[in-house]
Amino acid sequence: MSARRLAPLLVAVATFAIAVAGAPSDSDMYWHLASGRWMVDHREILRSDVFSSTVMGQPYSVGEWLGEIVLYLAYAWGGWIGIVLLRGVLVAIGAFFLTRAALRSGAPVLVALPLVILALVLSTIVWTDRPHLFTLALFPLMLDLLIAARAGAVRRLWLVPPVLLVWTDLHGGYALGLALVALFAIDAVARRRQPLPFVIAASLGGVATLLDPASIGLGAAAAHAAAPPRFIVEESPPDVLTPAGALFALFILGTLSVALRAGGELIDAVVIVPLLYLGLSAQRDMPYFAFAVVPYLAARTPIALPLLTAWAERIKQPRAALPGVAVGVAAMAIVALAGLPAAPDESAYPTGALAPLRQRTGAVLNEYDWGGYLIWRAPDQPVFIDGRLTPYLPQVLADWNTAIRLGPGWRDVLERYHVNTVLLRPDRPLVGALREDGWRATEGEKNWVLLSRP
Amino acid sequence: MPLFAIMLGATFGALVSLQPINDSDLFWHVATGRSTLELQLARQDTFSWTIAGRPVLTDQWLGDAILAAGFALGDWRGVLAIRVIAVTLLVTVITATALAARPGRPSVAIAAALPAIALSRFAWTDRPELLGLLCFAVLVPLLRGGVRELLLTIPLLFVWAQLHGSYALGLVLVLASCAARALTERRERWRFAPIAAAAIVATLIGPSGLASWTSSGGHFLAPPRYIAEEGVPDTSTVPGLLFAITLGIVVATALLSRWSVSVRELALLIPVLFVSLTALRYTPFFAIAAVPLLAERLFDPIARWRQQRKSIVDDRVRGAFIALAVAALILAIARADGRVDESGYPRAALRAVPAGPGLLNRYEWGGWLMDAAPATPVFIDGRLFPFVPTVLDDYRAILNAHMGWEAVADRWGVRTMLVRPSDPIAIRAPDRGWRVAYADAIAVVLVR
């Protein structure tokens, strides 16, 4: 078997081995798990808040009910190892299809693979244990499917509606998949080459995303992309002076350089430009721009840099190289499976505060990104706020901000929500003010302080 | 210079005269420049009580001096006149560059220049930064020219290095252009090494010497993100959105074009794009650098109907139009509001602020206080780097009422605070015994 045919599998297995090395630690993972558990226990979709003291009973939906259930079932099956394995499998699926898409143009493996690896390195910023992982797997799958269909394998387009149907309930990123199908349909219509199958696939795909009323609507997904909540780090715009941002910038600079030297086609412009905008709009979307440009760069870099390509093609592959790489990748996977993390990394959370917190009465005001952790670890103590965000918009979030930043009326907020306990990072202005006002403090090791009303 | 470019420049120059004079950094630039005009280059701080007597940067001494000269000649209206002239020249140069890339196609030239004009709009402030942007606009056509034009970049860099720290980007581009030419013009590659060396030397001949590099490097490589204009381009803001659209247009144009650009063109565009991605204030650079590329490649929708006509503009008509443009600019400057717009400044609160050291003021009011209350030295102001890290950290600790803020205020001997009503310290300090000496919608004065 040739390196070209084996490459997707090898990249997928290697990526799996790397992806399962880290312990779960994401702050949103906990409330996704709690939501999944609630739905499995009650055998119904969670449609109103059951975790907070501030919006208890109010209707809301994050639209990822199937993703949350799958996440919880993985946990129920294998504990934290189940979560880690689910992450590894989904990331590996994404890596497999991204590599296939990059190699479809016939680019030399030595040109395509570095691009794939760089894109996967960038994608590590979203290798978090959330339903988002389903989009990380399904976006490259859809991209590869559409590139193949554009190249002539039109029958594969029948997969589009069922994939979108499932994707819609797994994660809000399905809108990206639908947009991708629509963009390929526009290209097919403009080129007048088999436009009907693409238009039908886009239309049926669009209908499929509307079938489940419990999913997040297209309007909500678009609104989220258009106005990301900037106070969440992953929703802030890319900073190219950070490692991930620099990699994203590298893809932008590379794309512009290759485009200026080697041009492109309409499909390249209609796919790359919107995803460039998306990547510029929020850090979490940077990998999708990189994924989208990898097939383009793999195809056009040989034209832009013919000397590099000639060099890559001249390199003679030793006969033992491919089996050697395969054995190495297999060994990586075995080592990774033998050392799967069996417990989450909770060093960033107020683990020591759980015991004293359980003895407190009244509402607790907590850090935003500790809310999910508290939902999972201290389920009897409703949270003030957590990473679900939407149920708290706009009033609760504004009040929370007023309180922790000592805005005008911060005392009123504490009174209005009957806050008797505060669990925050020590450097919050509110912590200093409450200490000065005589609230009793239980110190954390380094990263938290628990304050009780005197 | 094409008449069309001059007229467009004058139009925008006249329009910018309507913009109020209120930039928070203007005042310290004028104060510093005034000292330079008195032949005392401000090498030590004389405006604050926290770093009084310590060395400060002199890297923008000429830019500061020009603003101070404008003020000396015509009060704040003189400063406004500098803005009007600079914007007129900026838009003229940008449009002329577009027209040179696509001669005889003013509609395409406008389309190509529009993103650059729109994005640079956010830098049309009364600061040396605007003069730096003008230098960059001049540099772009020079880098696309021959060796003679490349030589002209050396005096440009010399002047630019005295005006504003953005010269560092210009130097990088000149060096990149020399390298690209040495690669592609192999027979005459020896020419470019002395040009590159002269460009480097030109940026070092000034009162700051090597220190001017450290200032620019600090801004480019580690922009202070807590200042809005030093933040990353954010697509949910108008300038950030405009930048994203501009970048999208350039990428789409490159993808759909059949022409391959030279290595020289890449050496101009790619470094500028990276710098523009680092901070919002640098986004106009990319839009300006991309003007020739867009002008050359943008689709001309009315090309089919265009008829070749002989130009009816002779020298007399041209002279008349230019005189008209100059008259319009003079009229615009004369009719503009020549006063400082103090609607965002704490003018009324000043009567509760005592003279002498001990005042903690908001960062963005520091420069204004130098002008409005010269007897009261500031805690901090927009010069930023002399205050980093100690003074800035302590300022933020007090302003945000962080744990231990009272000890910090005691250590500095802060007696009075001039802050916004929404600042945490304005809420917290009265709880801790500070007296509210004055309060309105803009400012609160707190006295110990």
C-alpha cells in the first residue's frame, strides 16, 4: 500500500494517540455532562434550568442535547477514560478526513502533510471535552465529501442530509456544515457543472437542520457567530502574538502568498473568504479556516513554489520508511492507550472549597468558569452563573459583572439574589471589599477564597 | 500628481475639519513639543509626580514639535490645520497610488482606495501617528518603483524616524524590498546592500538613537492590550469589521486573479499584513499597502462602455482647480470649531482638585490635565512606557479597588483621586472614609 493511501489512517492514529494524552479539564464539560445525565435519568430533553439559583425553572436551550447525551453515555460507560476515548476518536476522525481532503488534489505527500499537521496543531485549542468535538470531526468529513463530489463522486451527496440531521442535534456548529454545502452549490451553479445534485443536497440539508425543534436555530447560530460574547477567552478575536494566533496568522499569510503567486478558482474564494472572516471573529473558529485552506494550499503550493515541489518529489522514500512509520504510529497508540488519564485535572478549580461550601446556606455567587464544575461536583448547591451563558443573558450576567467588579449598586445585587456565600478568585475587587466589610473568609490554597456573610 | 487625487484629498481634508479636537493624547504631545520648540528637548519627565525627573522617550520629538508649532501659530485651530493638511495629503497620495497602478480608471482607483481611506479614518487624530501614516502612504509607491525611488526611501525614513515610531515598519519593508530585489535582480544585487545599510543608519540619526528602536519594538511585539487601539482587530467593531472586509477583498481578488505577483510585491504585502493583524491601530497599513494590488486587479464594470477621450484638463484648468481646492481647505479650517471639545473631560471637577502632587487621575485624562491644570502634576498619562510597570500596575490596583489598594495609595501618598463615577474605586473609597469633594456624570473627586 502506498504512503498516499495510508497517510490518512496514520495521521488519524497518531492524532488519536496525542489527543488522548491529556486529562479532561474543560470548565464547560461538567455542565454538559450534568445536562446529559439529567436527560438520560429523566428520559426527556432538558428544556428549563435546573442547576442555578438565579434562573431556576426558566426555559432555555443550548441545542446540543444529543451531543450532551453521547458525552454522558461515554462517561457512564468508561468513566473519565470514556470521555478521553471519545475525544480521541472524534479528533482522529477529523484528522483522517482532513488528510484525505488535502491529498485529493494529487499534491505530494511531503507538501500536504506538513499543512495538515499545522492545521491539527492549531485545532488543539478546541480539543476540549464538549459537543464542539463533533463539529471538529464532522467539518473535515463534510469538506472531504464535498471536494470528492465536486471532483465527480456526486452520489456521495446523498450523505449530506443525514449527516446534517445528526450534526444539528450534536452541536451548533452544524451551521458551518450547511454553509459549506451551500457554498459548493453556488460554485456548481456558477460553473454549470452538475448543479442539480448540489442544490438538492443543500436544500435537503437545510430542511434536515429544521426537523428538530430542540436544536439551536440557524438564526441563533448566526447571531452567535456575528456577535460572540467577548468576555469568554475562546470567543475573543485572535491574538497573533500568542502561539495559536501566530499559527492562524501563518495560514492567512500563506494563503495570501500562494493566492498572489498561483491564483485559485471560484470555489476557493467562496469557501476561504467567509471562513477567514469567521476565524477573525473568534479564536475558537480559527481551526475551521485552517481546515478549509489546507486542501487549497496543498493543491496550489506546488504551483506557487515549484522548486519546493520538485525537491519534495525528488526525495526517494527508503523502502522501510512506510512500515517504520506505521510501526511507530502503532506504538504511539499502544503507549497512549496504556496510559489513558483516569481522572480529570481539576487543579484550576476550587476543589478545597467543596466541603465548606456544602455546609453553607443561601445563594452562592461563583466565578463564571467554575459554575459547570460546581454543578457537577456540588449538585446540591445551585450556582449563580455558569458557562451555559444564554439563560443568564442579559440581566444575570450584568448583575454578576456589577457585583464582582464593584460597579454601582453591587450591594443591591447581593441583597436581591440573597447571596450569603461568595466563591471567587482572590484578586476580584469584590473579595477585597467583602473582607473589609467583615465577611468571614476561608482561604484556598492559591486560587480561590470562600466568603460568608457575617 | 493627478488632479482627481488632489480634489479627492481636498474633499476629505475639508470633511475632517468637522471632527472635534478631543484626542486624549494630543495634549501631552503639544506639551512635549512646546518644550522642544524652546530648544529644550524633553529627555526627563516634568509633567508627573510619579516619575518626575526620570528619562522619557524622545522618539516622536519632531511630530510633537510640529503639533506644538501648529498650536503656537494658531492655537488649537493651528493643530486642526495640521490634521486637515495631513489628511488631504494622505488621501491624495493613496488615490494617486491607485491611479498610477490603473491609469485612466478613476472609478476603479476609488474602489481600490476606499478601504484604505475608510480604515485610515480611525487614525485621523491630532497625533504624530497621522504623520507616520502619511509617510507610509508615500513609501508604498516608492517601494514599487525603481532603484531611484528606493534611494528616496532613505531620506523618508530619516524624517519618519523623528516623527513617529511606525517608521520601524517602513524600515522592515525597505530591508525586505532590498532582499527581494537582491534575489531577483542577481546581476545588480550589490546595489542593495548599501541601500539597506543606509536605511538602517538613517533611522538611528536622531536624538533617541537606538532607543527609538526599543520604543517601536515594544509597540509592535508587545502591544499594551488594555489600550483600545492596541487591542486585536475585533470584527464586532466598525474598524475591525472594515479590516476583515478589506482582507477578504484582497484574498478574493488574489484568488480570482490570473496574474502572479512578483516577490517584491510579496515582500511588501506579507509583512504589513502580519503587523496589521497584531493590533487594531496597524490595520490601515495593510489597506494602504494593498491599494496598488487592488487597483491593478479589480474588475472594471464600465470598461465596455468607456470611450477613450483626450483629456480636457490643461495646465490652466488644473491650476484653477488646485487653487479652488486650497481655498476650500482654508475656508474649512477658518470655519471649523477651533476649540477643544471638552465634553468627555472633567473640566467642572477641576475646582475641587488641589494644586501640587498627590493626585491620582484616570489614564486618559493625564494629557489633558497637563494643559488644563498645569499646577497639578499627573499620576499617569498616555505616554505609557515611562509608567510601565510599577506606576501602571499601582494605578490599576487603586482604580479597580484591588485587594490592598489602600496600602498602595498610602505608599504613593495619594491625597486626591479624579476618576469616573463607574470606576470601582469611586464606589469603594467613600466606604473607606474618603470624602466625595465633587461628583457629576463625568467625574468624581475623592479627597482623603
